[in-house]
Amino acid sequence: MKYVDEFRDPALARQLLDRIASLMNSPALHTRAPIRIMEVCGGHTHSIFRYGLEALLPEGIELIHGPGCPVCVLPRERVDDCLAIAAEPGVIFTTFGDAMRVPGSEQSLQQARAAGADIHMVYSPLDALQIARENPDRRVVFFGLGFETTMPSTALTLQQAAREGVGNFFLLCHHITIVPTLQALLDDEDVRVDAFIGPGHVSMVIGLEPYDFIAREYGKPFIISGFEPLDILQSIQMLLEQLNSGQAEVENQYTRVVSRSGNPQAQQAVAEVFELRERFAWRGLGEIEHSGVRLKPAYAAFDAERVFALESRQADDPVDCHCGEVLKGQLQPQQCPLFGTYCTPSNPMGALMVSSEGACAACYQYKRTDVS
């Protein structure tokens, strides 16, 4: 890739849109419209809203927004765990910026910091490890969250902490896995998806093979896509071509970044440090089997869940908050009764309004004229 403009060329976009329109006019697709395509990754959701791709597509294609934004699926009770640890004497709590504003039962980490808690925003787990080195008399906790994209950096940081013997560094682990989540969606009878735009960054780590079951067992086309407008339009074309011919395969549009086998070094680091949990809770989706990871016994000394006595708790979203339905593609963001009124980026009631990759935040920023 020489210039990003190559992937935003209006003439090439017009060619792709013409091909998409032609496919939608074919008898095989015209009769089954609307074709419901779920983009799994929040990065794709943001690009779709930012570039107005929905408005460019012909009638009969419905883009629905999946659970691929890790901040968006962060349950309130997990935020409450963060707040409980941050309130412990002698603790410095660290996390990524987006997690700061996710609402817990009573407040967010950002509000707790404003009230005096020692909470730091960091850009990587290595930043948190450096804070631990500089403050040997304090317990420094890093809140690790994200899909397989961010797991390797957390794993490598823990390996570094173990080599150095940094005994005051701890991880509160909320890393989650994409494949069990997709299977849970496919097994949900209330969710209808015809095809998937697959996550590019996650796939850079895990490769293509983990998704094979989606085409083989569920008969759904699955395209790993890049994040530029032409990437997404080409991926939609590829999905429609499969549907039109009655095929279901996993294909890779994002060949400039993703390989079929992924990144073996990253996979090895993750396998050394983490193991699957039996079940894990997601905001709006409930508990999903094997959808999260925890530290292996060899790294137990760094495990904040073992070091801090966390209460078992459950904290539901507000009654009128429909994050779960949006994450499953059952509602569009603007169909939530709180959208744009009680729930805004400056006052988020649900996590989908926090991150720029959240469907509600992206819709609010780029489609305000569509909201009555």
C-alpha cells in the first residue's frame, strides 16, 4: 500500500457499487432480500458510518452491527470490579482510554479518578509495567481487555514482568475470544445473519482457520476484510457473489495484512500465558462458554482476581437500554429509546455509546440527521 487514497478512490467505489447492484438484481438474491450482513468488528462499524457506505448500497442489503467492540461488551459488574480494586489502599489502577468512560453500577473509572482515585490512562500494558517499576511500594493493576488483537501484548508484558521479577504488577484480565461469540450468535434463534464481514485485526493474529466452521457447519459466507471503504465494499461484493452462487466459504480480502495461519509468535505467547475460562459474561449477550481467558497457574502471582477479594456481583443495564439487541443486530442504534437523548457520547448510558468503534457512538457522530 503506497497511499491510503488507493482505498478511497471514488471511481473504484462506483465500479464496486455497480457490481453489487447487479448482483442484487439477480433472481437468487432479489427474492431473498433483505440480505443481512453483519460486520463483526467495531472498526468496520466506524468506517461504515464515517464514509456513509450504507447510503451508497442498493436496496435489499441491511448492514447489522456485531459484538466486535471489546469496550461495548464490557459488563457493568466488571467495571464495578475495576472500581473496587482502584479503591484499595496503595493501588494504582491503569487501563486504556475507552474503558475509562464505561458506566458501572454507580460511576465510571473516569468519575472515580475525578473523585480522587489513583487511576491512570495508558496506551499499552508496557506503560503500566513501567509505572510498577517506578512505584515499587505501590500495587499497580493493569485492566487488560480486548479480543485476540490485544492479547499478545498483554502476554508479552507479563512474560517481561516475570523475567524481571516485578512483584507489584498485576493483571485484571478481561480478554475475550471472537470465535465462541460468533458461534453463540449463530446458535441464537432470534438472530438472523446471512453473511459476515470478518474482523481484520483479530484475524491478523489467529488467521483464517478458526472461522472455517461458520461456512462448513452453518453455511454462512465469511470474508476477512480491511477497514478502508473499498475494502468493505469489495468484501460485500465477495459475500454477494458467494450467496448468488449458493456457496459458503471463508475468504480473505485483507491479504495485505492477514495470512491463513495468522501470527505464530503471537499465538505462542498467548498460549503460554492464558487459558480458556469455562464461561464468561458479556454485556447484552449474557454468559458465553469459553469466550474469555484467564491467567494460567504459572502466572497466578500476577492475577488480580486472586490477589484482590472481588465480590460476586451482577449489575444490569438500565431497563430502556438496548445494547444487547444492537449487538445482535436485532435493532439499529437509533431504534433504542435512549439514543441521542438520555444516552450520548458525553453521557453514555450504555457501552456502545462510549468507544468510537461502538455502533451507537458512530451512528450518533455520523448519522445525526437520520435521528428524529
